[in-house]
Amino acid sequence: MTLELQKVTKRVGNETHLADISLVFEPGTLNVLLGPTLSGKTSLMRMMASLDKPTSGRVLWRGQDVTGVDVRKRNVAMVYQQFINYPTLSVYENIASPLRVAGKPRAEIERKVKEVAGLMRLEGMLDRTPLELSGGQQQRTAIARALAKGAELVLFDEPLANLDYKLREELRNELPRVFAGSQAIFVYATAEPSEALLLGGSTVTLHQGRVTQFGPTIELYRRPNTLRTAQVFSDPPMNEARVNKRGSALQWPGDIQLPASGPFGALADGDYIVGVRPNHVLLDRPASGAMAVRARVAVSEITGSESFVHVDWPGGRWVALVHGVRRFEVESDIDIYLDPNRFFVFRPDGALVSAPAAAS
């Protein structure tokens, strides 16, 4: 039951929502659609589900063309950001509803409801109505109903986006367990790189309706094939600077000259783009190997377990992510330390040249 998209394009008026997308999803896989708002995640899911028809291209299911086939004729389930449940029905009946519509026997309905209620930890809430539940429990009910349907294609459109932090973390940790062992194709849309990493599986990175890369999630994170993929897969955004290598020297913005060490040692002279993840911008001098650059603190944010320090230097506005509570006075001058062995190096056209040996 492979799902295949062949050169799918969607235009609305003069706007292109999806452009020439080709993807293949295999049974028993979890696939994450990762991209910012308006990158095309929801539009792509609607094409997969036959809720919308592409302007051009085809959607194949089990090798058969299902482009434009009514969604009611396909075995698809979808979970949205909103808690879409039947408010007057009990949790039990909400979960059982697709099975009753399908005419399943009472014993099978009973067994399946108990099974998915156990997976989603709703066993003690089956007699309640959705309005008696917390937001997280309501979303668990919506997910349980989708799972009970036994759909071969299950689509999750940012299902945790409207939950508070604690509930999001709780469900994020449980979803991989729920997906494990199923032969369905799961497609999960998110704007958060951390969520993609936690879920695992494979990831499609999207930007302005185009796929920038598709493959195992951890591999995309460690070795993005373009600067655009690296930008999509970094939160806070990846820091960037344009540099020029000449011999043993590396010219940075603001006439800052540093040794061409690390990955630059083996590269030809010329222009490059350096990408540095925020957690690799160091604020304390490491034991060895890093280069110090003077910067001015623009914003200092403390989130509790982490601190974000935004600094200005000739390379632009960069952000450093450090663990723990770190206080820096705005407008104070500090040194930031850059480790060449943590650099992502791209050509001026954005193609990857070099990635850290163990990107994290």
C-alpha cells in the first residue's frame, strides 16, 4: 500500500502552493513534513487524502491512480490542530464512531475501542464527554478515533500545536510508541525541528511549497544537502556568514581575518557560506580549537533551562543557545567562540560542501 506523489503541483490563481513534488511513502513508516507556516504542509496532506485535487501531477495508492478520488472512497484518517470530537457523545462513542459507520460487529468495536483507549491512556475516561476532558485528553480522543478506524493512511496536521507545553511534551513522547508496529503510513506535519527529531522516522523539509530534502530524520539534521534545508531544520535559525578563503586565511565580514582551519583547510580558495547552529556558538572559552570574535549583546532571554543570547557583530545578528541561566547586560561587549569543526560550509548557491563529523 505504497503512497506515491508524482510531480504534484497546486496553483490557486497566480499563487503556487505546491511545486513539482515527488515523494514515495512505504507502509509501516512514520514521515514528518517539516516546514514553517505557509511552506505547504497542509496543502500537501490534502492532496494525499484526496481532499483537494492537484493542478497537475498524480497521486498513486498501491500503484493505482487515485488523483481526485473522493476521500470517502479511501481508507484515510486525519487529525487536526483543533480538538474535533462529537461533543454530545462519550469518549467511547467518539472512538467507536468510525467503526459503527463501517458496520463492524459489536464485539470487534468493543475490542478495538479498548485497545486504542489503552494506547492513548483513556481507559478511565470512556464514559465522559469531550467537554469534561482537558485539552490533551480531547486530542488523545481524536487520535484514538483515527487509530480505531484502522486507516491505511493516517495524517496528523500539527496535532499538538494548540496544547500547552507540558501536554505537548507528554504526547510527543508517547506518539512513537503508538506508531510502532503499525503497517499504516503515518504522515505528521510540524513546524518544530525538535518535534521532528523526537518522532524520528523520515522527514520531508518544505520551503515555499517545494521539497528541499527527504530522508531519515537524523541524517537530514546531521547532513542537510542545502543551506535551505539547514535553515528549515534549525530552531532558533542557523547563524550564517559569507566568508572568503585565500590560502591559509579566512576573511569574515568586517575585515575580520581568522585562520582557515577545520573544514576550510582542504577547500579551494573562494567564497563560501558558513552556517553555525546556535548551540555551537560558545560563550565560554573552550579548551582549544575555537576562535574568539568580539560581539555586542542585543537581547538576552532566559527560558529556565536554557538561555538565548542575541549578539551583533560584523557578521550580523547571531544567536547563541546555552544551557542554564546566563545573564548578560544589553549593550555589553562579550567574546563569542567559534569552533571550525562545528561549521557547516555551503557554496554561494547553497549546496553543502562540508558538515561536522558528528553534527548535534
